[in-house]
Amino acid sequence: MKEHKDKKPTQKPSRPGTQIMSAILIFMVIVVLYSAISKPDEKIAQFTLSDVAKNITENKIDKIVVEGEKVNIDLKDGTKAEAKKEPESALSDTLVRYGVTPAQLNTTPIEIKNESGFGYWLLNILPFALPVILVVFFIWMLTRQVKGAGMQAFNFGQSKARITDPNDINNRVTFKDVAGAKEAKIELEEIVDFLKNPKKFLDIGAKIPKGVLLTGAPGTGKTLLARAVAGEAGVPFFHLSGSEFVEMFVGVGASRVRDLFKMAKKASPAIVFIDEIDAVGRVRGTGVGGGNDEREQTLNQILVEMDGFEPNEKVIVMAATNRSDVLDPALLRPGRFDRRVVLDLPDRADREAILAIHCIKKPLEKDVNIKVIAERTPGFSGADLSSLMNEAAILAARENHKMVSQFDLVRSIEKVMMGPERKSHILSKKEKEITAYHEGGHALVASCLEYADPVHKVSIVSRGNAGGYTLKLPLEDKRLHSKKEFLDDIAMSLGGYVAEEMIFGDITTGPSNDLQVATNLARAMVTRWGMSTSIGPIALESDGGKTMFGRGVNDNEYSERVSGLIDEEVSKIMNNAFEVARTVLTEKREVLDAIAKKLIEVETLEQDEYNEVIKSFGITPKLREETKNS
């Protein structure tokens, strides 16, 4: 599904040390500039008025400039001098009193300058004003720091919800941006209709559910669907995570809940969306998940706000979680989260629609067939498909291609599933042979067993932590799996182990992951799905792998005798699958040799190439009905 992210500008608070250093730097720059302005360029002699009169009579003065009390003198020998006069009297009158004749005054140029202008006042005021300005600046900075800390303390209990405005076209999401999830969208259309036309429901006495809980596997588009509801209804969307309520201080979470609902009521009609609500909504009183008074107080406040004394008809609370089994029953009762919308992994048609959305802004080659990509990605969520398309575009750009090809999409499937190719990991001749027989064993057992999925690709090229891999995909999407399918899957998983032991008479560390997967599957058959003849139809563990009773708190709900029976039954299933795989590989030894030889030669066999190898030995490959007809 298409993912959108709220754009939230982040502004890092400046540190006090940084601001003080900035102030010191500004102070130093001002001092340097002032020094440069006030520093004299050359030495100037200081004259008395009698000295001025004497130099005039001796005809040594070239020019006199009077600026208020200051007298600037330019001598004919190129030197400069300064003198001071009385502010009340004119310079000419003073010089006459010192014995200068009017004729001598007439031969000496005297210029009178009025003291005005910005520079004059700046140079006179700056020495007095600069210290005052610096003191005021430092006081302002200190008060700003104190105010910031005080405001932070006051804002500590306020909600941190991110608000998406309904008029923000760039961030607006509608149901058109959400492919698949047909049933979920139908359920949520009632919410949209109520937010648009509440009078229609209120007039007939209907009450729309206050809380909608979106549950499903990670990446199925719960957050995106919640934003689409707000976009369709054209109402404000308050979005925050459950973990943002809880702080180390008691009472902060409850305060934030109150503030959040207060904001939502002012903006009503509105939608409040709490992502990962299991962070605060876990069962109370169990001590699981870091339970404490702060988390429980926050949960209690959410319960009160959703079903309190004040009517809250125009605020819809939506929440998302992939662990609805751990939520407190009080959250799920009618009047709170009384409507649960389940988002399943998309089927083939939905995957094709999701891929089509993500192809909109990507240039595609003519050979791109989205239907084939949808067929090869069972079990992919919307987020996985988004990552697949992005990886395909990155692969194309890395190779300087202008458009994304089908080859790029096929490669990106394997990269998302198993990781990038480890081209630097070069196998020795012996390791290459062992890996070829190992993967050939997987593929051959899958092709010979009736209920195993068909093989799409076999490779001995390292990807992620795997030295090689066998890609098998179901003929069609399945919601239910049978016991026979599980038994064939376990036998297929042991095919590599059996092939190594049968061909080389030894076992390597290669089948370690195969053994873990097969053992976990066998244990789930016994403890979760009632597929054991010895123990019978009893569920001893939940989906999380712990005991059902006490919600996974206690691991000793069944006796040691039952535990022993579980171990025996798991061992029996594994041993039977081992014998099945051994029988197949023993009878089809020449086919295994042919597959391994071909893998050593070309390293990777696509579905058509692999099918040609096994068809030459009389094995009919498993194909889709449309493929058979074509």
C-alpha cells in the first residue's frame, strides 16, 4: 500500500553554551570594528592656540578646519596637528588676541564644519552606549533561557499529537490511495458518512461507534487507512503513538490524554489516531510489558475520555495494533473500541492493485508485467511491495538505466525476501558442489511430493545469510493449510539435509536454518493446531509460542508428561519427514545429480529451466491452470 508520511518541521533547541559563545563572538567583532574606526592612522601633534598663532605668523600653516571645539591643522610640511579652542568664542577672535593680524588671517584658509551626521553621533555615543547594550543583551539571553525552561515545564503535560489539516492537499490521503483492503474500507465508509452527515444518524437515534480498532500484520496499511478516513471526511487528523503518552513522571501521560481530547473536541468533527496502542493499552495488573502506575493511569484516562460523563459524538478515536490479544478487555468493550477492523495480507488481485499505485511515478519498460510480480509475491504486505518497487528503481538507477524493467522487479523480490547478493562470497569447488546438491535436494523433494508448492527458482548464489536458496511459491493464495501440506513442507525442508548425508556421507552447518524452520512447524502442528494423533485436538500454546493460559505469563500450564508427549510427537513428525525425503532422493538419484550438475554449471535455474531438467526424467512439473492451457 502506498505510504505517506506527515511532514513535521523539527527545530532543535539551541544550547545555552552555544548562545553564550555567540554573544562573546559578537562582542569581539564589535570591539574590533570600534577599534578600527577610532584608531588614528598617524601621529597628530597637539598645539596650543599660541602655537597656532605663532605658525600663522610664520606662514607655516596650509589649512585650518574647525569642528566645534576641535581645530585640525594641516602644516605646509605635510604634518598634521590638533588644538582646542573655547566653545563660546570664534577662532578668528581668539587668534587676533594672540597677535595675529587680519591680513595674516586672510592668507590662511579657515574652514568651519558643522558637527552633525550619523557617524559623528555614533562615534560620540558608542563608547557610552556599547557597554549598556552588551549588558542588556546578556540579560535578555538569560531571561530567554529561563523563560524557555519555564515554558517547557508548563508544556510538559501537553499533547504531542501531530495534526494534519484537511485542506493540506500535499498530505491528504483518500481511499483511492489505498489499494486492496476492500472489506476494511466498506466498514470505515460508515465512519466517513457520519463525519460528513452526522445529522442523518442522530435524527434516527443511531450512535456511531466511538472507537475503531485497526488490527493486522505489520505493513498492511493501518495508519494509511486511518489517514484515508480523515481525508475522505475532510476533518482534522490528530496522529500520535501510544509510547508518546508515557514519561518517567507520574501523571504526565494522563495529562496528555486530557489535552489531546480537549484539542480534538475544539476541532470536532475530528479523528484521533493512536498508533501502536498496545504500548499503553496492555492488560492491567499482570506486570507484563513494563507495567507501572504511570502506564495504567494513562490507560484509565483513555477509558474515561472515551466513555466519560461528557458526550463526545463528533470525535472518532481510531487505533492500530498488531497485538490485539494483549489489550485490556476494558478497551474492547462496547462504548469504547467496539468496532474492530481486520486488515489481512493482500491477495494476488490486491497485490497487483497495490503495485499499480506504486508504479505511477516510476517509468517502466514495455516488458514489465505487474501480474507476474503479484503472483511471485504471496505473503507480501503493502509495505513489502512498496519496498520492492523502490528497490527495483534503485537497481535500475545504479546501472544507469532510465526505466525500470521486469528483470529489475524480479531481482528486487529476492532482495526484499532474502537480502542482497553476496558477490564477494566466492565458494570453493567443494562448497559449491555441496550447496548444489543441498538446494537440488530441496527442489526435487518439492517437485515429487503432491502437496508441496512448485519450485520457481533454484540458486547457489549467496544472499543474506543463505549460501543458496530454493524459491517455491503456491499455485494460488491460501487462507487455510492442511496437515498434509505441512508434512510435505517439512519433508521438503529436510531435503537438503538428506541430500548432504546421502551424497557426501557427512553433514555441514548449511541445514541449520532448515532444521529450525521444520522443527518449529512440527511443534506448531502439535501444540497449536491439534494435528497430533497422540495428544489430540488441544491447543497448548498461543500464536506467540507461549501458553495460552495467563496470556503467556506462565510456561508450566501443562504437565511434564504432556511436555514429554509433545517432544515425542515432534520427533516422530521430523523422523517421518526425513524418511519421506530419503525415499524420494534415493529413487530419483539420477535427477538429483542432473540438477546439481546444472547448478554447478550455471549457478541459477529459473522455473522454465528447472522444469526442463525434471521433465527429461519423466517428472511432471506443477503449473497454474492458465499456464497449462497456454
